[in-house]
Amino acid sequence: MKTHNPVESQRWVAGMTPLAVVDPLAGADVLGVPTVYWERPLAQDAAAGWGEAAVVEAQDASDIPGVLASLGRAQVRWLGEAPESMPGPWFGGIRFGDSGTVDTAWASHGVTRWTLPEVLVFRTARGVCLVAFAQEGRGGEDLVRSRLERVRACFPESYRHARGEPVALELRASRPDFEARVQRALDAIASGHLQKVVLARPLDAEGPAPFDVVDVLARLREQNPRCATFLFRAPDDTCFLGATPETLCRVDGQVLETEALAGTAAPGHADGLRGHDKNVREHASVVRYLVTALTPLAEQVSSDAEPALLALKNVVHLRTGFRAELRPGVTPAQVVEALHPTPAVGGTPRERALSFLVEHEGLDRGWYAGPVGWVGPGRAHLMVALRSARVKGAKARLFVGVGLVAGSNADSEWRETEMKSLAMLRALGGGDVVRR
């Protein structure tokens, strides 16, 4: 595990609207595709970062807790006034977990990878803040100041919407393979070995030309305002991006917020979702898990009295919000270790479900369904990376999943994955679609 001691300076930027500056489109013409991007449109919470002043990675899964803990302890020396409410400053993610299949296309993202951007722009209550980071040492302060001046002088003040006409996408997915895996899962559930398992499948898309990642981000944020839009670009330009509705944890000091998000219906069937037995049972398993996982970490845990409906563009979910007061000394790293993976992305019993996925899913999820977001001293905001894709050049691999319980059937679960794939397909600019 690498350690760093960065130095930083910051400056408020005048004459720039928050909408313009925190959309990566505002800086893409000057700075290129962002290295990291994070936005929750309805919460007015957004940040975009370029370059890598420092990177922290783990060699294997056993190092992940130590990496997260180190990010929370990392010290920053400020050359000016420390900004308020800065997200991060470390942005990154963690792979879902062990897999029975290895996909080398995930290699550049690694087991876990956290980036401290060279330049970070984010929205605050006072407007917009621009900060720059560099390694501590000779020339570090001058490097910070030059980065600030370069970006401040040329950063556009206008907001650029997504460009381009719809493109034709060629899609590849195997329904027979997926349905066979669903049946194996249902057999395991019927035998009593599992109560629930979340099965994911890939959908490969190829465009006629390399995808414009900036435009894909624009479509994601504009079409999914209730979700957190994210991007993590590795040095080889492999991008993992998406718009996810599910919070893993939001930690601020000793206050923790999380949620159970499970149970899905098409928008036209939302009214019956709370009374649908299969979806209610699927949701209840996540609620029980969160209570069990949080109790050792928290002085008190409270939750919504009953699930609410979270209406997104293409689907509706059952949602139960949680709030907890963490015990003294409990860190964001401990929270992540306790919560991930929840039954919403793995299954129950947890270890049996994960073993089933390793043996039968036939998919290297990589960062899909893993924690993504930002971490800083005593604070963290991590989402579960759903409705996402790995993109490089003209090729994209989309990831979608479904929760299987007694009463599930392969046809309806396939249709649910098709519904969930629409957000990313539309963001990729899909017009005409050719399926193989």
C-alpha cells in the first residue's frame, strides 16, 4: 500500500455558476475527460477532478480495510483557507469481491483504487471552489499555484449540454445462459440452501466510433436526477461510470445514513409494489441484514416505519432509510467492512450466496455492485455501483442484476434486467439497436 503526504492550496472562483463548473462538461474542452466525477443533482452535490496527484491501491482484498483507514488519516497541508464541505479528497472504489471468472479488462481499476486529483472543482453553499493538490516537497507549493492559475484562467463559464445525434449500438447478450443460471439459483432456493441470491449479467455494446465519455456523463446526470452519477477513469483510459440510486453509507463524524433498496417494478406497476409478496420478502431481507450489521457499530439505529417508493426513470424500488449514531471510535472503514456486500447485491445467507455466485454466475463483476464514492478524515459517502458500465473506446460492458427469491421466474427476471439496462443504453447514445 502506498502512502502520500500531499500539499494543497485553494481559491474561490468568481463568475462561475455551480451548474456550469461542477458538470464535467464545463471543463472537458480545456482539461479533457475528468479523472473522477461525482454528482447528486437533486442534492446540489457535485465534484469533478482531473489528473492524479496521488494514488492509493491495495495488492489484494485483505489490504482493503487498511487502505480505507489510511485515507481517513491522510493529512493535507493547506496553503490558504481550508474550504468548507469539500468532498473527499480521495475518490475511488472497491471491487465487488471474489469471482470465479477473471476479466483482465478490470486490471487497471484493481482491487481498490483511490485518487487524489491534481485539480478538484466542487459545489459549496457559497458557490464554487477550485482546489489543487501536489506532493509535499521541493517545488510542491509552486506546482499547486501554477495549477490553480492555469485552470482558473481558462475554465469555461457556460454550461454545455450533451452533443451528438443518437448512434446505433450493437448489443450482445445471452438470454439462454442467464435463464439457465436463474434456474440453478431457484433450485438452490427451493432446496433451502439459499433464501435469496442476486444474479448479475453483462450486456456488451459497441458503437460505430469511440464513445464520448463526457457526453455519456451528461446524459446520465440529466436523465437520472435522483441518482448519484459517477466516473472513475484509470490511466489506460478504461472508464467505469454510471448513475446509481443506492447509498451504501454516508458518514459524517459519528452520524451514519444508509438505506435498504430492494424490490423492483416497472413504473406502470408501482402502486402494487408494496403488496407484491416476492418484492416485499426481497426488501425485508435487506432491512433485517442492515439492522444486524449496524447494531454492533451503533449506539442507536432508527429506520423508516415502512418502505417508501423510489421512482426512477425506468423502474421503481422499495426504499427504507436508516440513520445511526456510531459508537465512539467507529470509522468509515469499519462501516464499509460491515455493510458490503448487502443482500441487495449479494444475497442471504450472505456467505452461501457469495459462494454460489463464485461458482455459478460466470461473471467478473469488477467494481460493479461494489462501493464507489469519496473518503476523507472522519467522513465518507459511498454508493453501490449499480446501473453502470465499463467503457473503453467504442466498446462498453453494461452490468445489470436481479434479486432472486422463492417465486421468481426466469422470464420476468430477464425483463427486469432489460428495464434496468435502459438508463445506461440511453446514456451511451443508443438510437438503433442491433441485438445478437
